[in-house]
Amino acid sequence: MKDYTIVVLGCGVMGTAVSSAILKAKFEPYPARIIGCTNSSSTNALLESSLQHEIFEYSYGVEANTKAVSEADIIILGCKPYMYQQIYEEIKSGLRGDQLLISLLAGTTISELEIFTPYVAKVMTNTPARFGAGTAAIAFSKLAEEKYEDLVLKLISPVGEAFKIDEKNMDAATALIGSGPAFCLLMMESLIEGGVRMGLPWEVAKLSAAKVMEGTAKMALETKEHPAILKSKVCTPGGTTIGGLLKMEDAGVRSGIARGVEEAARISASFAKK
Ligand SMILES: NC(=O)c1ccc[n+]([C@@H]2O[C@H](COP(=O)([O-])OP(=O)(O)OC[C@H]3O[C@@H](n4cnc5c(N)ncnc54)[C@H](OP(=O)(O)O)[C@@H]3O)[C@@H](O)[C@H]2O)c1
């Protein structure tokens, strides 16, 4: 595909995060235009103030968005999951049947999204995408996989790390990747509060907690070691770390977090059944 146009249909938090990542990246073939679509002029004005680039354009309202869709080779769908059918009805006269749809929606299945086109890639990513530190799991419809797998990986990889999964695992990915930042932030808050409780100034505790989480993630990724092995290496016999870990295990931190992921995946699966 050459000199192609991407329309971000629903350019809110996630649509902007993915657009920003693409605009900061270099790859071939690169899009010639990206059009960010919103419903209202007020959100569009906010988009214009937060995202500016020579190939990025703005659109709002049914008429302009339908025109944008008719000019699109690729549509990135970034609306809330419950809105996709209404938006489909609004813009369907702009669809050609050969366009690629990249969906960022939680829950909504590939077969539901095939009303737009048979070429569907379902992406589950997260808000750190905005900083190039996101994670993206991608499942494809059969036709999209055959024709567009490489292009979708090139477009989505700039969010951070992108990989293919089976659609049956999308609810688990939604819980771990989509909701994951909130789970990590809860852990970050807890570390900060522990530090503050023991006398650290809040800013120092926040910087320490964030860097510890960042550094630990980097260590796990770069060494490729199992977390349990890395953890045992910092547990001096009779020391502070093993003491702290046992208190956390007593409070059920491990199963609390694992069950939280399970619950988020269960809720994601229930969206698809509605
Ligand atoms: N936020 C996360 O952490 C996260 C993580 C993983 C996945 N997701 C998925 O990402 C998707 C988007 O979430 P979000 O948080 O980015 O939502 P959001 O910020 O509310 O963005 C939704 C966008 O859709 C636009 N929109 C609404 N109606 C429209 C219409 N008729 N035509 C065109 N655009 C329309 C909105 O514009 P107006 O403001 O003008 O209405 C807004 O720009 C969701 O499906 C969610 O499941 C989100």
C-alpha cells in the first residue's frame, strides 16, 4: 500500500495515543494522511491543541466524518465499544468493502466488526502507548491476516511492543494490557504510601516507586529470567525483603492481583455477549 490515508474514527484518549505513536515513528510504507475524527467540535478543538503534525488533519460531525471514511484506506476505530453500531450507521455510505479496519475497542469481537469490512484487525493496547511504552496484542480476521499482517504490525509497533495473539485470548489480554496500567498504578500508590508512612517526602516516594517499577520491568525483560528467580536473588536470608514479602503474602496480595485480572477478563467477555 502506498500513499495511503488513515482515518481515526473516534480520536479520543486511545485514538490520540496510537496516532501520536505513529506520527513519532519512521517506517515504510508511511501514511500520507491521518485524519482524526470526533463527534463534537469541542473535542476536535482539544485534539487540534494536543496533536499537530503536517500529515494530521481533523474532522468532526457525521457529514465530514463520512467523507473522511470514503477517502480512507485504513480506519482505526477508537470509539467506546457501545457506540460502534451507531457510528457504523452514520458513516456506512463512506465504506467501500476493501478497507482495513483496526479496532481499539475492548470486548467487541472481530465478527461483530466485520459489518465495516471483512479486513479486521482487533488491537488491545493501553494508555502508555502515548509515550511509546505501550503493549499491543493483535488478532486478525482471516482475510486481514493474509493481506495486512505486516502493515498492521508496522502501524501498531510504534506504541511500544506489538504481537499477535489468538482472538480467544483477547479478554485476558484486555485485562492484563488494557486494565494493567491501573493495576500497576494501584501498586505504585501502595509503595508510595508505605514510603510516606515511614517518613519519605511524597515526591521522593513517588519518584522512587515509579523508577523501581520501571527498572524492575526492564530487568525482567532484559534478563528474560522468571520473576521468582529475580525475586529470590534480592532476598537476603533474615533480611528486609523477605520480611516485607511475607507480610504482603499474608495479606493476599498475590491472589488479589491475579483474581483482579481474572475479574477484568470476565467483565470484558460479558461485553461481547451483550
Ligand atoms: N482508555 C483506556 O485505557 C483504554 C485501554 C484499552 C482499550 N481502550 C478502548 O479504547 C476505546 C476508546 O476509549 P477511549 O478511552 O479512548 O475513549 P474516549 O477518550 O472517550 O474517545 C472516544 C472518541 O470517540 C469519539 N466519538 C464519539 N461518538 C462519535 C461519532 N459518532 N463519530 C465519531 N467519533 C465519535 C469521541 O468524540 P466526542 O468527544 O466528540 O464525543 C471521542 O473522541 C474503547 O473502545 C476502549 O474499550 C481504552
